[in-house]
Amino acid sequence: MKNKDVLAMEKAKIVEKMNQAIKENDVKAFSEAFTELCQKIEDNVMEQARELMTEQDVAILAQRGVRQLTSKEKEYYEKIIEAMRSANPKQALNDVEVVMPETIINSVFEELQTNHQLLSELSATTVTGLTRMMMNTNGEQRASWGKLTAKIIEELTSGFKEVDVTQDKLSAFLPVSKAMLDLGPTWLDNYVRKVLYEALANGLEYGIVCGSGKDMPIGMMRQVGEGVTVTGGEYPMKEAIKLTALDMEQMGNVTAIMARNDKGQARIVSGLIMLVNPVDYFRRVLPATRMLTPDGNYASVLPVDAKIIQSAAVPEGKAVYGMAPKYFLGVGMARNGRIEYSDEYRFLEDERVYLIKLYAHGFAKDNNAFMVLDITKLTPVRFKVVNTTEEKEHNAALSDLRIGSLELTPKFTSETTIYTASTSNATNTITAVPASGSADVSIKAGSKDVTNGAAATWTEGDNTVTIQVEDGGQSKTYTVTVRKE
């Protein structure tokens, strides 16, 4: 059997082809790469099977990593093998009454949550058998003292919404050779679960990071929430905040925005992750986060407790920074749980291609949970105190400005500084996101100071909101006239 490291390297090269094909929307290239990956998996499974075929002791097989099937799983695979061997597998599979047991997809999902760097951090769940579920987007919900009023009920229930977990479909193609069928249910299960693992790991990661929301999850790099303009089913990309250093000042400013949700409610910031492209990880992030200690070892100098994760789905020059538990992900099998014959693809003569349909849906629970960072100008961490003059790039502008879910007129751009908006509410939250991580933002509603991300109180008529942005001597003022009717 091939060395595990060699197999991992071969698989990584194929996955790289798949990710490139996804970015270029090249269906043919993706199919070819995925087929190559399936062939590697099949070769590995068959080689393992040949080595252990003479071993009959269930306990020993389990110790060597061979999963033992439940009675329902064994019955399912026996009927699938019989159907796949028939002269008309398409009809035979349609006649199979036993559906794929949920334990199979649950097993795959458990492995993903254990071994996949990104998926293991998320608020993910299997939702097989469900089509809709209720979810609380507010996160921590506090009780309210006093009489139970309509206003309190509205506050407590405002964060609950119904989620259609079957919204996005994900298909995994399964080339199965006649030799694989001869190995029996245990080894077919081994092969099916490994293919599903790779299909989910790669398909989901792209959707989670930058999915448009159209027939796929809404990625962390996309804007979500009330007031977001969705065009053709696609959610808009977030503007990137430029960071020149991963230091206390800049990381603290960006992280502070996450300390309130987009309703202005304060919360504890936890479960921080930073997703970076593998190229950027070694070229930019490592030099900016590692220092050589006097004992000759390298130590992290990242000022926040964030886990840095490499992901090929992140564009070079960008990073995704946020709270992993604030991303919802639900994954399951299609309701009928069937393996279907595929008329779409034809591969090797001794192989038939099948299809397993899954569904998944994912999105950030609020718009402040994740930030997109521009890390093209990151500087390496400095170890010595020297007299030097460094020119820093400063930018006293905002990359985003929200007043609750009010519509700003004109539509917000960082260059436009004067806006109007109308409201019938007594209060609305004001969230101002700086374009630079080193910028200071101060907000006033009339003459009253307002904390960034907190609510301002309106009086009847026109209310003037002033947002002052300062960065390295540069200054810019944004003004919004909010009319309360």
C-alpha cells in the first residue's frame, strides 16, 4: 500500500485542480479532476481490501480502520450491489426499496467535523430527514424583567427565523468498477464514504468561504441581513478592510466590530478563525505572526486568540476573519436517500457512474460576524527597536455604513459623504466599518456620542448623524440626515 504521505500529496494536487476548476466555472475540468480523485480512492480501498481479505476477525478489522456495518447498512449495500450488477442498473436502482441509512451520512459528517480544519470549527449539523428548521440568529438571548408586553415578546422572538435546509443541492458522482462490487458491502461502504467526504469537503469549503448564495451557501465574504440588495440570487461581496500589521491596534479595532451583532446587541467574541490562502499563509501571514525567541524557537505574536486556517477557496491577498460558531451549516442526504444511475457521464469501460444527491445550506448569522481583510500590504513582525521612519498607508474612509436596515440615499460608497434616510422607529443601530484597520471612528447623533454598533435615539423631524473617521492625520466626515416621521 502507498505511503500515506504520498497519497496525501497526490490528493492535494488533484484537489488543487478541482478548486481551480470551480473558480473558472469549468465543469469539464472539474469532472475530470473529481474522476481522477475517485480513481485514487478506489485504488487505495482495493489495495487495503486485498491486504485484509483473509482477515475474518471483526475486532481486528475494526482496529485496522475498517468500519463495521449495521444490519440496515449491510442490507442496503447488498441490494445496491445486486442492482449495479444487473443488465439495466438504472431500472434496478429505481426498484430498490431500501434507502441509504442516515448512519452513513452521519459517519461522513462526523469525520469531516473531526478532520477538516474549517468544518470542525463551524456551527454545523446534519439535517437528514428535515426540510425546514427554526434557528435563533441573535445568539445569546437575555430574559427581560417586568410585565410581559408585546414589545418584549417582539424582542425575544425577533432573532428566530425559518431556514430551508434543502435550498442548495450538492451532487457527488460515484464511478464504480465491477471489481469494486466484487469486494462486497463493507468495502463499497468504505469507498462511498471516502468519495462523499472529498465531495463535501471541497464543495462545502468553497461555498462557505465565498459562495454567492445562488444555488449554493452564502459565503463568509458576502453581506447578509436586512437591507442587503440581492441581485439575481447573489449576495454582494463585503468590502475588504486593509491591514498593514496583525498587531494589537489594528486587530483590536476590527475585532471590536464583532462585539455587537447587526442589531446592536453586545456579545462575547469567541471562536475566532482567520482563513487565508495557502500562498498568503507562507508569504504574508507567517512573517507577520511569528517571532524568534531567545531560546531559538518561533512563537506566535498574534494578539488575539484566533485559529489561522489555510483554505484554497480564499482569494490571494484577502483573509476572512470572524467567529466560526456564528456560521450556520446544515448538510444532509436528499429525502429519498438513493444512489442513482447517471446518464450524464461515461468513463472507463468497466465502470458505471452513479450519483448521490445531497443538500446543504449555510450563511453567517449576522453581518458583523465575519470581516474580509486586505492583507496585500502586511509587514513582517519587527524584533528590534530602531530609529527609522516608516510611511504607513492611511485611509480615513468607511468601507460600509449601516443605520439599522434603513435605505441610505444615495446608496453608500466610501467616496460619498452626505446621505439621507427615513425611519418610523424610535431607535436604530449605527454600524460604521472603517476601510483601514488603524482608523478611529467616532459617531454622534446630534450632540450625543453613540458607540459604534449601538443604537441612536431619534426625535421627531430631522436628526443629524455625524461619523468622523481619522487615520494617521487624515480625517473624513460622513453625515446622514435621518428623518423620523
